[in-house]
Amino acid sequence: MITVSSLLDAHWYERYKTISKLNIRSSIYDVTNRCNLRCKGCFFFSSGEHQVADEENDLAQWHQFIDREMARGVNLAILIGGEPTLCLDRVEAFYKKLPTFCATNGLIKVPRDRFPDLMVGISLWGDSADETVLRGKDTFKISSANYQGDPNAYYLYTITPKQLGKTEAIIAKIRDVGLKVHMQLLSNDEGVDGFSWQPDELVAVREEMDAMLDRYPETVISCKYYHEVITSGTMLGRRFGWMECPSVTEPLDRRQPQPKRLIGFIRWSSNLRAMHRCCTSETRDCATCKDGAAHMSWVMVNKRAHIKTAKDLQNWIEVYEMFAKLYRFIPW
Ligand code: SF4
Ligand code: SF4
């Protein structure tokens, strides 16, 4: 019988043991329905998720809700929105109680005296020209000034087809401000002309992502198997999509047969009662989904399928390590 230990040498087995202990149970929370930007292609606004429910404005309700979430086993809160930094009291309610990650556009600085080690992921959609087209503003100028050298912040760089050949300049800029970067791909939920991926562009972007990881290993948090899976939409001969997705809200998940999935995962709306379908757009056609977290989770929940060859299992370990680094369960 093929076992984990039969496939790994001592070095890889040690890495495997470290991540095996983690047992991460995440859920995602819309902190607010508001944002100080309106990006074209924002999954939240384009799918009408901001209109699903009114925000809960009573901070005491947030505290009670977080206690209930912890009681059902959540040990990683991923805060999104809207823009969470518009509601720092709600962010603080999570931060005080459990490991918390805050996605932000970086325009408002999370005050470090109040949130010394809150993990912050700053969204970036390209160079200043693309950012101006898609987001109406060159956010890097502001976010990099806010977070320069911050050991608990990194960029979440959404690569668009227009960024082909230009990613190195962005990654070098991020290195130069003393931050790290994780790469993901735009899903173009609002069909902006020229921003939907063509098959040849996906091949090219995979090569470019690989090259960036080789050239900037101290700056880029990634691994080549993640690049392969997210650009090809396939894993071990299986195609990503609705019937494979691990990031569907558990109480709403009626799929048969049930795929391997994130245990207990819920994406909560900001009224703390309504749930969204999944970790991203309520209305996205799953066949076009390029969501980075869903793809990496897809790999992670399918460990058994990777216990086949040493290379397959090492690939799985690298994706799990990448996830654990992004949420600070293991050091960078
Ligand atoms: S900053 Fe984020 S939440 Fe706000 S509009 Fe842009 S993508 Fe949407
Ligand atoms: S849109 Fe993406 S993350 Fe959401 S259910 Fe479909 S495949 Fe999963």
C-alpha cells in the first residue's frame, strides 16, 4: 500500500508533519456592504451581494456572533466586504478573539497600535494604468505608503490578461517597498472588454507566474503546482467547477455526490444571518471561476488523491504550506 511515509524522504516528511497538525477551519465574513472604491469586476457588488441583507450595526451582536462561530469550531476568520477598514470596531471584535485575516484595498491604514499583528492582504489589480481603468484609482501609491515594510501585510495581486509581460515590474515594486505578494487571476465578473482570459493567455500567465517565483522567491508567496491548477482549471485530470468546488457554504450545499469540501465553511453576510453561496460571487458561472482560494482549497481537501507519487504529494504539501503562510499559521 502507498503511504505518506513511503513517498517522502525525511525532509519532506518533516514538512508534511508540520502542516498536518494545523487543522485549519476557516469561514468568511462580510464586515460591511460599503466600500470606498467601486472596482469594475468586483465580485461583491457585481453579484448584488451588498443588497442581500442590511448590515448589523449593533457591535454587541457581532461579539455574540463571533462567540457562536468559535463554538462551532472556526479558528480562522477571513474578513472581506465591502471594505472592512470602514468598520474597525467589527474587525477588532474578531481580532481580539481568534486568528483573523483582513482583506483590504489598502486606502485606509489599519492602525498598528490597535492591531499590532493583524494579517492584512492588500488588493492590487495591476499597474497604474489597469488600476485606473478597473478601479478608478492608482491604489498602489496610497497602499504602499500605508504599509511599506509592514511584516504583517502582503499584496494580493490579481493578474489580468492585460498584465501579461508586465508582472515583473509590479513584483519588483512590491519588493522595493519591503512587502510580499501572492498572485491570483481576475475572473472578470463584469465582462470588461479585453479582461477575459483566452486559452493561450492562460498558458502564458502560468509561465510568467513560474518565472516570478523563480526570480523573486523572497517576495512571492506561491508554488508552481498552484500556478498549474489555477491556470489550467484541472487537477489530477479532474476539471474545477461547481461539482468539485470545496468552498461552498456548508448549510447550503445540496450537491450529490458531495465532493471533498472545507468542513464547516460558511460565507456570512453582514447581517450575520444570511449566507452567500460560496467564497466569491453569488452569480458567477463556476465554469469561469478563477478564484485563487477556491483552487488552493480544492487541492488541500484532496490530499488522498495526491498520495500517489512523491511528486503529487510534494505538490500537495507545497500548496498547503502556501495557504498556511498566507494566513500566518507557519512563518514566511
Ligand atoms: S476594493 Fe474590493 S470590495 Fe471594494 S469595490 Fe474593489 S474589489 Fe470590491
Ligand atoms: S463561483 Fe467559484 S468559488 Fe463559487 S461555487 Fe462556483 S467554483 Fe466555487
